[in-house]
Amino acid sequence: MNLRRVRAVYLRHYYATIRSFMRILDMTLWPIVDLLLWGVLTVFLRRQGVHLAVPLGFLLGGLLLWDIVFRAKNQVALTFLEEAWSRNVLAMLASPVTPAEYLAGAVLWGLTTLAIGWALIALLAWVLFAFGIATLGVSLILLAVILLVFGVALALVVMGLVLRFGQHADIMAWALAFMVLPFSAVYYPLSALPGWVQGISAMFPTSHVFEAMRAVLANHPTPWGRLTAAAGLDILYLAAGFAFAQRMFVTLRRRGYITRFV
């Protein structure tokens, strides 16, 4: 892998973003809107006399951590979708950049935009709603990394689908995360789901992470068993996602699907 070419992919999206107000707005606006909606709702309920001290943390903590999955998946996937929308896929394939190098550059740029947006809403959650994500302690780092890796794995699946089926699969950049959301137990405990659904939820690292988050916020010991299971699932999903995306790059060239992007 040539790091100069990885850096070139990264800079291609960096320069396109810093010179576009609309791209910067898209990167920061939606996380803020989500935060305000959930934050104001919980404040309203608390002012009505409903005791929501711990659930407030559950909701805002769930929002902040889920945003890592959603933004990691979206930002990495949109990096490639921009190539399709700008009719640049053919030029990209004609360049010496390999699929692995492009994927590495796309992931690095996606993580950069994620870090900027997430730091912003974490700060606003503390300023507006007195919720500090740091209350999760040292486990926050592990929780964030697990969710980050899973988001990247979903993004790789989206990229593979777009390579295979063309721009008709663009909708998966948004839909895939929402398909996983009900099984992730982000805003409610896993026990609230029917038994058969809990079995499906256990197959996603997100459900283990959010159960661990609620345990930590409720001052229970960190459930390391759940986090270990989540990390193991992460490795499987990331390896499968990378293999799928790379395979679709090869298929695109061999079967001539490039005509879908011209």
C-alpha cells in the first residue's frame, strides 16, 4: 500500500469540503438537530414532574454513541458516492490507486469528519443539557472504538453495493444504519424486545455496547463480557465488509459495470 496515494485520496475530499459551505453544513447540522430534539424532549418531560435523571443520561448517551455508528457509516460511504455523483469513478479506476488504497483514504477522511461533528455535539450536550459523555469513564474509549469499527464495516458494505448495483443502491448509505437501529437497543434496554428479536440483536456489536453503556451510567460494574463479544463481532464484520467491497471493485472491472457510472 502506497501511503502517498492514500494521502491523495484523503486530500481530494479535504479540499472539496473546506471550499464548500454546504458540505460543512451537512457535516455538522444533522447531529445538532438530533441532539436538540432528544435533549429538549427529555428536559420537557422532566419539567412536567417526571423523574428522568438516569433515563436522560440513557437517551443522550445513546444519541451520542449511536451518532458514531451513523456518521462513520455515512461519511465513509459518501466519500465514494461523491465519486459516483461527480462521474469520477472511471478516472479513479484509471489512476494507479488500488482498491485498498482508496478504501484506506476514504476511511481516514470519513473518520476526520466524524471526529469534528461528534466533538461538536458532545460539547453542546454538556453546555445545553449538562450531560458530559466523560461520565462513561475509561470505558468510553472502548465503546467508541467498537462503534466506530462497526460503522466503517457498514460503510464498506454500502460501497460494495453501489459498486455492484450502481447508483440505484445509493439509498443504502442512509437505510442500512436504520435497518440495524431497532436491533441495537440504543434508547431502550434489550429486555424490552421480544425474545426472538433479542437473539437477532445479539448478532450485532451495537446491542452489547448500548447495554454496557446503560450499565456504566447506572453505576454498575463495566460488563467486560459484553464488550469482548462486541469486539469479536466487530472483527468479523470489518473483515467481511472489507472483503466484500474489494471483491466488488474487482467485479466492477471484470464485468464492465463501470458503464453505470459514466
